[in-house]
Amino acid sequence: MTQVDTPSTPSTPSTADVVEETPGADTADQADPAETSGTWKRGRLLAASALLLGLILLLHASIPNRIGNLGSLVETFLPWCGLPVPVLLAGALLRRSATAVIALLLPVVAWLNLFGGLLTDKSHPGGDLTVASHNVGADNPDPVGTARALARSGADVLALEELAARARGTYEKELAQAYPHHTVQGTVGLWSRFPLSGTRPVDVAMDAGPLGDAKPAEVKMAYNRGMRTTVTTDQGPLAVYVAHLGSVRVNPRAGLSSGRRDAGAQSLGQAVAAEKNERVVLLGDLNGTLDDRAYAGITSRMESAQEAAGTGFGFSWPASFPLVRIDQILVRGVKPESAWVLPATGSDHRPVAARVSW
């Protein structure tokens, strides 16, 4: 029997067997390795700057003072070390640098650890006593207006620093009605609604005169810039210190010149350490921020009212555009309930105030 071969008909592929290839499909679904690598390689300088900034914030206490008091200078403006972060972040985003963005986490976390607590309102209502401090300025063109503004502040105890001899009578006259008790020691004074006792000078000027000039060796206390007194309040006795520490100078060659101030801070710290009264308040122009290691002898024994019960940094100088808080209220044995900065007067400093309770 003859077998006939029939030509086979090609089978039609099913829909499932059809694979449609689109040009460039692989590259569309996968990231370009070169681009991915570039996001990590770009912005190395920005990343290095961010890491350096973070290390300064973390290790500021380890920056030596041997050369131009560099450590103290950095600590004076330490809060402002957070200012470059937005600039570095903008640069990192423009460069599309993942490395720089991640590196910025270090200064951000370090800054928030140091100063994040100051951004919240820590004040509480109430309190037993309001204290205030103001460097009224030797060149204040309006001592009358300044005195009247301070009298309206509501402070029960008011400390004044940099009292020029020619203006002393003005302050005594304008503050007499609101404050029946007062004492002036050199260029610092205290006005109070409550009786004062046990007043004595505290030599924190070292070799400085009343407004920063040289103090003659034969005159030890005539140019006094510090004092201590007891305020007899309704809740009991309160030891109050008033101080105006020496000025500092900053110049490109010598750095931060703060020898007189640092010596005065040490002397003041020793006086506070020796204080017998359980309740102590320190008011004054300390010519530096409390982040500065020069004040360790004071801050180790006393609490900042602004940090404990204020809102924000409480910058007080210069009055026209405050950049740092060098006017301080520190306490021991009493509780700060609130702290704030008063409106500017004719001085180049702004007054600071706090409400405390027993």
C-alpha cells in the first residue's frame, strides 16, 4: 500500500507563547548603575563639612584653649553652629548626594541634643518672687526712661550693672518709689521691695576698673563690680549675688582675649561655693554664654533660669539684634518657674527676668 506524505502545516503559536520584546525594556526597569554610584560619590566635600560640623558640636569641650582661647570662642557661639545645616542640606540636594544627606544627620542630632530642649516652652504659672537684671550701660543716653521701664517690669528684686557715677542719682531717684531698699557697691547695685542685710562687695573685677579700664594696684575695692546681699523675703532669706565680669575681645591674631573675665568667673564661683544660705540667686552681666567652659565653677553649682524655665535661647546682646545671652540669672535652692527677656531700653543690653518659687 502506497503511503502519501502530507505536507505539515506550521502550527500557530498560542497567545501564551508570544513574548513581546520592547526595545529598552531592560534599561527602563533597572536603575542605571552609573547613576546609583554617582549619588554616593558626589558631594564628598559637603559630607566632610557636615561631619566636621557634627564633631565640633559633639566634642566642643575637647577643643583646646591654648591657641587664642579657641575652645571658649567656639562655645560662645555654639548655638549658631546649627546655621550651616540648611545650607549644607541645600547643597546636598542640588548635588543629589546621598552621602552628604546621611552625613548631615550627625550635626542635626548633635545640635538637637544640645539645644533642642530650649525650643520648647518650659515656663509654669505662679512663683513667689520675680528677679531681674540689666546692664544699664555707661553710655546710656536715656537713664530716666530705662529706670522707669524697669520700675514697670514687676520685678521684686532688680540688679543693675555698669552704673556710671553720673547716672547713679537718676536711678536712685526714679526707682525709689517702687523699691524702698537698695544698695550700690562700686558699679553694681540691687534694688528691692524687701529689706536687705549682710551686704558686702565681692571682688570679681580682678585687675579691671569699673568699666573695663585698669584698676590701680593700691585701690582694691573702689572699682568693685560684684556684691552679695541677703534679701529678707516673705518666704525667708535669699542670698543674692550681683556681678559684672570683665569684657572680652575678639581679634584675628589673638583670638578670644578673656583673661580678666575668666579670673573673675573663677572668683565668683568660689564665692558661690562658700555661700552658707541654702537659697541663692546670681544676677548679672557675665560677658559670656553658659556653654563656655570658663563658667564651669558656677554652672556646676547653679541652674540657669532660662534653660530650666524659659522659651528659646533668651539672647540679650546686642540689644538691637541679640546674638548671644551674656546676661544671666542662675539659681540654687529655689525653683525657676518662668524666664524671659524684657524689651530693649537705652542700653546696648536687654534686661532679663525670671520668676522663682520656694
